[in-house]
Amino acid sequence: MRYFWFYIESYVFLSKKKDNILLFNTLDGKIIESSDPLIINMATKLKKVKNHQVIRLSNEEMSHPVIRKFVTFVRNNFMGDFFDTTLANKKPVQLLPYMKIHNDFNFLMKNESDWIGDHIIGNLYDITIYFSNNCTLDCNICYTGYKQFSCCSKLFKDSNLKPIDFNNLFQILKHQPINVNLIGNFELVSEMQNTFDSKNYPTFNFIWLTHILNIPGQISLLKKFSNLSLATIITDPEDQRSINMLNLLHNNSFSLKPIFIIQNSKTYVAAEKIIQTLNVEGFQFQPYFNENNHDFFKSHVFIDKKDFKNSPIPFKDILKNGKVNLNYFGRLIVSNKGDIFTSFHCRKIGNIKDDLKNTILNEFKKNTSWRILRKNYLPCKSCTYELLCPPISDLERSLGKNNLCFIKD
């Protein structure tokens, strides 16, 4: 009997579920799928840890039309190959990518006293602070937008938060690279001018997020903040006032990230026109669900299989999606009352007056967001695309639907 070694390349991600298998080439985005029982059986063997995606096939197996077609297709797409065992009697060694976690979550939970040291703070890289926001605008996203993405809201007003309230927090994070997102009135942000001094916190990246129409007319005031960049929300890209302010900021060379809120095709086209006319860079399109734009979301936001084809995804990102939620991990939100959240869809995990180490530890224990993974939720956990899809986000939580896609019903 003649035998062959058949292997899947180490840069190919192999996903297997009960009734389907998927091969994803992380170098070029090519995809191979099959629901044939023979191929699923092969994938089961390939997935075994001891096999390292290398199995032995007999000449009889290789001659079967289904297996021959699959093996040939894999070979022609540079996702694997086969060769006669006479060239290598022992199974070839193949090293597969894996994620090494120096401090596994389960281990840390059992050894809490050893983990509560300063290095737990190293998990934090993004913090959002809501100040007072006594806004006079009347945006339709005001009372729900903040639950879908980072956004200003009139709900966060009459705040008691002052620089002194979080000086201690900043001192703890002083030597750590971190984004500090400030959401609220310019008057309160301006009180922190000394805090923003790059000499005090050289590793901080301060970002003031506000509606573009709430930016003061005196651009000279903003120029005083050398260590502050702007993230401007634009809810109506057809509003000439928004266009004028964006143009003014653009011409003054501010560190600027325009965030266009997209609710329908009309606002998307208008935003595209502004971007081309003003030659805007570093912009972001942010979909907003208003409960009346289901069709728009299905057409422009929901993911389809074709979105993955020929779109490479780094293997390390696929592995990360099986361990942490990259939309949430390392992120904390401080409300205007001083309460700390990982998402406004969850209960608070602490307060700004609490020990920050214990607050982060609470998140690891309660897992409100940082490790909310698709592999633990239906229908995603039964789908071969679970680790290829972007992690669950606030947008999905707002819609009450884990899978904004047409891949799995």
C-alpha cells in the first residue's frame, strides 16, 4: 500500500465545526470550505494537537474523487501539499502559530495575591472620561449614541468631576502609554491645561471628543493645548456650519480625526463629498442604528462571506480573537459620577476613588466585556468564521444581535 503525507501550511487557519470546515489563507485571504463528511473527518485528524496539521493518507484515500478534488484544490491554492512517505518515513515536523500568555486568566484567578501587583495596570491602554456636557444642540443621536460608540451625550451633565478627582488616577498611569479621551464642554477641558502639559505626562495621548459645532470659534484657544488632539463628531455632513468648522480646523493643521455619523446612504454620500472636497485624512465612518434603518445596516454594515475573500487577516489577530475582545480589552470608561465601566451596556466595576488595581481585577473576575468572545455565544460559536469576524462590539449589544452578518442565521 502506498501512503502520502498531506499537510495544511502553518500560515493557513483551519476552523472546524460539526457540519463544516474552513481553510483561510492568512497571506492572501483565500478561503476553502467543505461540508462533505470525508473532508470533515480529515479536518478532525488535522486539528488534533499531536498531528500539527499533518496526516497520512493511503493511495486508496487519495484516489477517492472527493478527497482528490479537495487535496488538489488545496495544493493549487498554495494552502497545503502532499508527498510520498518514502521521502520521509517519519511524520514531518510543522510548527504552528500559537498565542503565549504569560499570565493565563484562570491561573491568575487562583493566584490573585501574586497578581495584584503593579503589572496588572499594564493591561490598561485606553481610558475615556465624561465631564459635564451642557450642550445646546439637538442631535438625534444624543441619548442613545453613547451606547453604540464613544460619543458625547446630554445625559452626562452637571458633573462634579474636576481635575483633582482623577489626579491620583493619572499619577498611577504616569509612565504608561495610554489614550486619554475627554468628552465634555471645552470650559472644563480647558481647566486641565496644566494637566495636559507633555512634561507632566509624556506618555499620554490626550484626545478631546466633541460635536464639531461645540468647538469654540476662537481657534487660538485650542492652539494653547500642544498635547491635545481632536476627535470631532459630525452628525449632519450637509450642515454648512459643520463644513465650515471642519475646513477651519483642517486649514489650521490641527491633529484631527473627523467622525462622520452614518445613518443612511444620503449621509454617506454627503460625507464622501466633504472628504474629497476638503481632502480630509484620518476620518472615520461610524454607523448609527436609529431603529428605522434596518435595511441600510443589512446593505452596508452586515458582514457577508465575500467580505473575507482575498482580505488577509494576520494569524496573530485570529488567535487574539479566541482569547480577548479587542474592542474592549484594556479600555475603561469613567462616567460624570466617577463610576467606572468597560461598556455602558454593563454594570459598573468600580469608582474613580477605588484602587485602580482592584477595579481592573474586578473586570477579570466578572468579565463584563474584556473577554466577551464569539466562541461563547450563539450563533457565532457554531460558525467556522467565529475567529475571523471582528469581536462583539457595543453596536451589536445595542441591536441585541451578536452576529451582524449573513453568514450564520
